[in-house]
Amino acid sequence: MWAITRVISRRIHGPSDITVPKLSGFSIVSPKHVEVEYTDGTKFNFSSEFLRIHSPAADGKVRSIGGERVISGRRYVGIMSAEPVGNYGVRLVFDDLHRTGIYPWDYFYELGSNKFGLMRNYIKTLQKHNLSREPPPSRKR
């Protein structure tokens, strides 16, 4: 497993005084789920869809609608691999060929701490713009 060498504080979604404990485990449970565990016993399970739509990278497949970042159609995306990046994070490679997001360990903690609110807001944003979590139908030639 990869470990962080020090406790990290990070502010991602506004004011937050969350002190992130050290990483104790990271695993891809299946192509559709990732599990991240910290030394304080906190464990987060993430779907690959959730991680894909919250990628910390700029992505050419992201629509910007009214200034909002909107990624749709990723319900069935999977994770092909995870590549360690130093001692602070991991690069996830998704089967939609997205590979530019480096996920720091403290970002996983922040995502996990806010998972339900983030997902609720994501679904509301999709509905607002008449988009779907479902992938678009394939075109027949």
C-alpha cells in the first residue's frame, strides 16, 4: 500500500478544517468500486462513476453549461488501472480513456466525507440540464 508521510490539511469545497489522517489502504475492489481506508479507521467505498465525475483533472469531455462543469453518461464507466503518483496519490485510468486525473489521498477523504451531498448535487445538475447518467445510445452505421 502507499502511505502518506505526514498529515495533510486541504481545503477543497470551501472553508473546512478537516485534518486528514494517514492512508492505510487503497484497493480497486472491482472495475466499478474503489475502497480507501485511513489510519483513524475511516473507510470509504466509491463507485467508478462517482470518481470519474469528480476527477480533479480538466477534461475535454466535460460540458460547461452556464459555467457549471457537467459530465454525463458515465453510469457504467469502469477503472482499468491505478498508477501510484509519488507518495501522495494515484492516477486512475478509466475505460472511457480518461487518464489525466491525479487523486491525492486527502482528496479521497474530502470526497468520502461529502459523498452523498456531492452525488445529490450531481443528479440535480443533470436534471437541470436535461442530461442523464446513462451513456448515449450507440450510433449504428
